[in-house]
Amino acid sequence: MKKNIALFGTSADPPTNGHKKILEELSKIYPFTICYVSNNPKKKHKEDFPIRSHLLKILIEDLENPKLLFNQSVSSKWAVESIKKCKKIYEFNNLDFVIGSDLIKDIFYWKNFEKIIDEVRFLIILRKGYPVESNTIKMLETYNMKFKISTIKIPNISSSKFRLNSDYSNLPKSLIDFVKKKNLYKSTKLDE
């Protein structure tokens, strides 16, 4: 039986210790995890795409794990395009698309949803406050989607919370100096 690889696209606005934990755990499960930053068409992003991409790249390089591959060239705002690019580059058909439970209900409205569900299995990462409800599971099953609900435990940290409170303890240490030097994610709060 062939092992799957993981495809982990994220807005990473900014990457947090939650992202770091997900990456560390994915590397224990998969032979490879392809990582990239994407622009979610339903989100307004605080920092520009190149900045967020650079931050995720710094985080992945800091983890020094050969199972984590940063490849920005697979990025697209449409999941179907990222999946297609990943399969073409890596010539790997067994692909798990990593998604947070906060976004799982949105997939039914994604561009080319029917094609996506034929191409991948979904690995659903549970986030606090976003349970996968029984009616959502029934919908996933109705569409004959391949999915697995992960047992990965991640901290209750989100990029949006960081943008609200600028609590640098929520960022990986490898990113803090860069974020501060470039004066990123500043709201009305001054540096602590």
C-alpha cells in the first residue's frame, strides 16, 4: 500500500505556534508534507503574500525537517489548482489535503468541489471552537468524500488572535525578530 503525502496550504497571516505544531505532527505521520502559503479568497489578509510566504519558509527552515518541503510554486487561491500542480510536480497520486475544522464547511462551495473530492483525501485538523458536527460528517459521507479526522492536538492559537493582541509568545521564536524588525502586524499596540 502506497503512503500518502500531505498538502498543507495556509494563509499564514502570520504563521503561529499552531502552524508549527501542525507541521511537526504532520512530519511524524507522512513521508513528506508539501507546504505553501495561499490567498484564501474569503479572507482579507493583513500582510502581503510575499511576506507571509517568507515567514512560512523561515519557520520550515528553522524546523530542519527533511520531511517538510516548502514549495510556493504549488500555491493558488483555488485548492483544485494547488492539487493539480502538486500532483504534476511530485508525480504522487496519494494526496491528503490538510484542512482546519474551521474551514471544513466551506469546501462544499469551493471551485471545482466535485473534482477536488475525487483527487484527494481530507485530513481534518480539529481547532478549538470548531467541532466537526454530525451534520457535517453526514454531508461529507453523502458526497462520498474520503476524509480522516486527525488526532493532532494543537494549541488554541490562531493568526487572527495574534493580529488582535500582538502576543509574540504565540509566534515561533524563529519569526519574532523578523516580524518586529519589519514592523509587521502592527495595530494600535506598541512593541511589548
